[in-house]
Amino acid sequence: MYAKCGSISDAQLMFNAFPGLDYVSCNIMVSGYVRAGQLDNARKLFDVMPSKGCVSYTTMIMGFVQNGFFGEALEVFKDMRSCGVVPNDLTLVNVISACSHFGEILNCRMVHGLVVKLFVDGLVIVSTNLMHAYCLCSGVPEARRLFDEMPEKNLVTWNVMLNGYAKTGLVDKAREVFEGICEKDVVSWGTMIDGYIQKGRLCEALEIYRAMLQTGHGPNEVMLVNLVSACGRKTAVVDGLQLHGTVVKRGFDCYNFIQTTIIYFYAACGMMDRACLQFEVGVKDHLESWNALVAGFIKNGMMDHARKTFDVMPQRDVFSWSTMISGYAQTEQPKMAIELFHKMVASGIKPNEVTMVSVFSAIATL
């Protein structure tokens, strides 16, 4: 009880009062340590347990996976198999998750074989997670075969397959899956929209977006950011303006990352007056917004405005300096670029590859 309620110290006192280590109390204590994020203590107790069952191993594996220790999770699973302990569906879901983070499709195939051997491939949660792992490990064809073989699918299953195709640029295949989803959620719509955006097919992305609105689903902030960014790259002014209106209407303009995106959009469309207005109504201590404004001025050939803005920035990062140096190099002002580079180094900011390319370009034109 104490372990489940988060009072790990009280649980530890009670556990230490027991005369010996029994299976049930050890499992409860290991679970308590895992819940409290004390993986070292969980592993120490786990290692000295007189006997371990599926619950013991699964708890330890889950703890490692949830905290990002995927290699350790697989080590415990190997020990589990060598001891002859049979994993359950929860064990396998966590092992599949661990495998996916290494990007090796061979691991997915090995776990898949075990899933079939244990007759749990019919469980939606197991097969869906296995599909997701295949997609993450460049195994979209395997994911599709598994998808087609599944006797039962839920919305998550469909979205995983949709995302697998969209993320690998197979948007026409993704569209086929998308059209097969009876009850689409915002994830379904957003994935399809993002897939088209990644391929530069803005018209189709907007078509899906408008179809989504007709169903009564509202866009989230990530979807709107992706669409506004795409409108900027394609200089789709009218669509971008409409999307900006939706951002304001839904109250998403309070987010810093959305403010930055809108500044970039207006700058990309040559509308620096609107970009400046967006900057003025936003949060002034957000570095990315300052960087976006400087980059916008440079993109539109307004180097004096860019430098004035740069000089009054409350703080600067490597992107700020590199953008300004690149601007001078591109406008054939090599001396200004090199002078600014020296100031950058003197300020303690370490240049990156972009900085150095601009500096070498400036030197070459002296």
C-alpha cells in the first residue's frame, strides 16, 4: 500500500521488518522503487530475489524502458528467457518498445517470432506496437504485412500504419490507408497533412485540412504551425493569412513557437511590416522571435534593419551571429562579416559549420 501511494520510505521500513524475502513482498517493493524512479534500488533488490516470475521481470523491464534505459531492459529480458520464464503481453510490449529505439530491424523480427510462438500476435496492443517498431526500424513493408494479417484493428493501429507511410514519404500509400479509416481523429488528419507538407504538396495538405474542418474536428497548434510554415515556403499568402486568423481565433498566438513561425511566414512572403507587427505584439524575451526578425530583414535585403535589430537583442546565440555574418557575406560585405565574426568569438560563442562557411566565403571575396 505504501509503495503504491508513493511513500517509498515507509514501504522500505515495513519491508525491512519482514524476517525474509518472499516473492510477493519483493515484487511490491521492486514496483515501488520503479514508481519512485529509484531504479538502482529496484535492480539491487531484483538481483537478490530468491525467485522471480513474469511479474518481477516485467516490472523491471518496464522501469528501464520508461526511464530510457533500453539496453538494460533487453538484458533483463534475455535473462528472463534464459531462466525459462514466459513473458506476457505487457512484457512484450515493453521489449518491442526497447527494440525500436536501436533501429535494428533484426531485433524486431526476433521479437515478432516470439510473439507468434506465444500465440499473442492476435492481441491488438502487441501487434500494433510491433508495427510501430518495424516502421521506426525502416521496416514499413513488414509493418504492412503485419497490418494486413491482423484480425482486429483499432484506431491506433490504423494511425501507426498511416504514420509509417507518411514519415517515409510514401504519401500516396498513406492516403490509401487514410481513406480506409472510418472514424478519423485529429492524429489521423494531422499525420496526413504533415505527410503532404513534407513532400511539398501544399495544395493537398490544405485540401485535407479543409475536409477536416468540415467534419467538426478543430486543428491543434502543431498542425497550424506546420501549415503556416509550408505557406511561407510556397509564398501562399492568402492561405497563410487565413491560417494566421485561425491561430488568433483559437488563442494559439500566445505560444512562442507559433509567434516565431508567423514572423518567418510574413518574412518569406516579403511582408516585413506584418512581420514587425507580429513581433511587437508578441513576447520580447523570446530569442527565436528576435532571430526570425533578423533573418527576415536579411532575406528581404534590409541589412541596416537587420543590424539595428541584432544590436539591440537582449541575448544572442550561435544562430543569431551566424545569420548576421551570413547576411553580410551574401550581400558582398566581407569586411563586416569578418569583423562580426571576431566579435562573436570574443563574446564566447563557439562558431558552427554554418558560421565558418560564411566566414570562408567572405574571405574569398576580399
